[in-house]
Amino acid sequence: MMAKAVAAMYQLSSLPAKDACLVELAVVEVGNNIVEHAYGDRPGGLLELRYLQSECSIEITLVDEGAPMPKEMQARVACAELLKLDPGDPSTWTTSGRGLGIVNEVMDDQCYRREGDRNYFRMIKLAPA
């Protein structure tokens, strides 16, 4: 639902409409990671969406009160690479472990921080120059 709301708000921005589905995908990936990893698939956890729109960008921050992201994952947030699928190599067909790479591919900037008992995952999409 959050991803659909972001996609709808994105349509009101000055950014290219063709990128709305990419931004929606990034929100889905980060949201799924929060549910799966920060909350261990347990129901009832806080998941807050913050959306800030300007003429040249949108900024989306997902906030949760789950477990902090492990240090080794934090180091990968801004530089995660998306494993390329090889039709001839089944080991590349994984569906898990691709989220940060996807976010890094479709967003222009992303970062994670822990403040107090909350996690903040911020993503930015810029308008084309």
C-alpha cells in the first residue's frame, strides 16, 4: 500500500512519469527488507513513510523501530551491486539478497542511519538534468 501511495504522489511531481514504477519498486524492496529483517516477519511493527517532494527531486524515508541493520549491510547500502541473471547459471537466479542492488540501480542516492531506537532508510530520485 505504501508503494502504491508513493507511486500516486510521484505522478504529481515534475519527474518523468516513466520512473514512477522504479520508485515504487525501491519502496517495495526496502519495505520488504524492514518486515523480513528488522521485524523478523513478526506483525505489529511500526513502518512510517516520509515523502518530500521538490521541483527537482523526491525524497522518501522509511522509518521503523525494528532491529538495526547489520554493520556489513550498512556498508553496502550506497554501493550494492545487482547480481546479473545468467540464463545458463542457476546460481544467479536467486530472489533473495537483491533488494539493495535494485534500490541502488533505480534511485540516485540512498542511505541508512540508526537514531535512538529507530532505523531510517532514505532514498532520493532526482529529475534528469
